[in-house]
Amino acid sequence: PAPDTSRLEELLHSTAQQEIGLPPLADVEVELTIERGKLDQEIERIKTLAARFGGTAIQGTGDNTGTDVLAEISPKLTDRFLEALKHPDERPAVELPAGDQQNALVQVRLKFQSS
């Protein structure tokens, strides 16, 4: 009988998957630490900011450590959007670029403060 090579195949397959790696879903990623009780409020803040920057945001997957929010905005405004995310007390004045049809994906990881 032929030798069982299934374990070797699995090892080669998983090693290849790790080496190849999938490209990140988002163009930009940022992590913010928040209180667990303020999750809904923070998600709404991100959605409101994205709208102010001419884009949209949706809540992604979550677990017991936090959740992700994906925002889609103009790549010309990504840096200003990130600054606005990090400084919730400031209200940015935004001038939307005319005729900009491109979008950048910004992944915001909301991580819960450890107690």
C-alpha cells in the first residue's frame, strides 16, 4: 500500500497559506481603546464622522475583546479622518473633494479597556 501522505499535505498547505498571507481588507487600520459600555456610542460617532467626510461606516465583527468598524471615505481625506477619530473633542471642518469617485477603506478596531 502507498504511504499516507495526508499529514504532509496538510502541513504543506498550511505553511503555504501562512507564507502567502492575505492582503489586508482595509487600506488603513487604526485601533482605539474604549470602555465596553460606550461601544454603541463610539460606533455611532464613527458613522457620523464618516458621513461628515462624505462616506459611510458599518459595524463589522466583534468578540469579547472589541469590535471592528469599516469606514469608506475618499482617500484624500483619510489622514484627516484618522485625526478626527483620535481626537473626539474636536469638530473637523471638512471640504469634500469635488468629483472624487475613489474610496479608501479604513478599518477601526475598537478594543475594550482591560479591567
